[in-house]
Amino acid sequence: MANTVEVPFLNPQTLMGRVGQEFTASSQVGIRHTGRPHRFQGSVWSKENRCERGRNIVIKKVRSGTDRTVARTTTNGRGQYFAKHNQGGAGRYYAVALGQTFVRDLDEITCTRAQSVTKRFGK
């Protein structure tokens, strides 16, 4: 037709959507010991704050051979975790924030594995 104007991208079959992005964010984790029975607490932090919430945390005791897992927990909405256990006794412990991938909207964020320093707790 002589009076028609073709406008690009109005056809739903040719609409360009938002393209998701992939991010990798490094993380850090801390560990503290309070009270008896053993209570461990700490937090995960990262420049990408989405890497702080919902992270799986493993508390390990240093042993000859394979280190022993003494507790597992997940960080809360502020990146904090709390874990209690009645095993292990005095010794050297550390926390591990396991690597995880989150999908938010169309973005995929890979949060790296992080390990705290090893600290001695107990007598």
C-alpha cells in the first residue's frame, strides 16, 4: 500500500529482548566461636551483595588426613550464619562458603568458593 510505513521491531517475532549477563564475584568468609556447646558464627561478604544471601556454609575441624565437617548451615538475608554443634572439642577450625551460581532476572552470578583463616578454639 502506498500510505503504509514499515516500523521495525513492532512485530513480536522480531522484538529484541534483554540479554542476560554473566558475572563472577569473589567472596570472603569469616568465623568466630562463642559459648558452649560450640557455636560458630560469621558472615560472607562480597562486592556483589547478591553473593552474601543464601550461601551454603561448612564448618570444618583441621585433622591429620581429611578435615572433619562438624556443621553445615546457610547464610541469612544479611550474609550472616550461625551454627551449633556438640562435637569436635578444642582445635583448629575454619569456615568454607561453597561456590554457588544464582540467577537473578536474566543475569547469572557465579559466587566463588571462599575459605576463612584457620582459628584455634578451646583449650
